[in-house]
Amino acid sequence: MRIKLNSIVVDDQEKAVSFYTDILGFKISQDIPVGEFRWITLASPEGGDAELSLEPNVNPAAKTFQEALFEQGI
């Protein structure tokens, strides 16, 4: 099995894009407006077909999950 897309939940998509592209060297693969947010996928600077999806943290389930991780120090 190979994972080709992994989602990362972010508070600010623009800051996340800046971090992953400017600091870590990822390249924008897709950047599609979807209402007030965007569908953003990033490709690794090392190549390959795996991508990261930068998901906006507006989903209550995502926020609850993140809070639980931070509370447990994970």
C-alpha cells in the first residue's frame, strides 16, 4: 500500500503555504478556490507522487481532535 495524499489541518492556509514552500521547499501542486477557502496540495521537493493537502481548520471535529492531541502532549 502507498499513501499518495495526506491531509494536514491548518489554522491559516496562507501561513501554512508559506511555511511548507519557503521553509521546507515543497511545491504547490494544486491551488483551487473553494468558497472562502482553497483546495491546496503540495508536492515534496524530493519528487515522487505523494502530496500534502492543507485543510482549513473550520471543521469542529478537526478542532476537537487537535485540542485532544495538545492536551495529551502528543
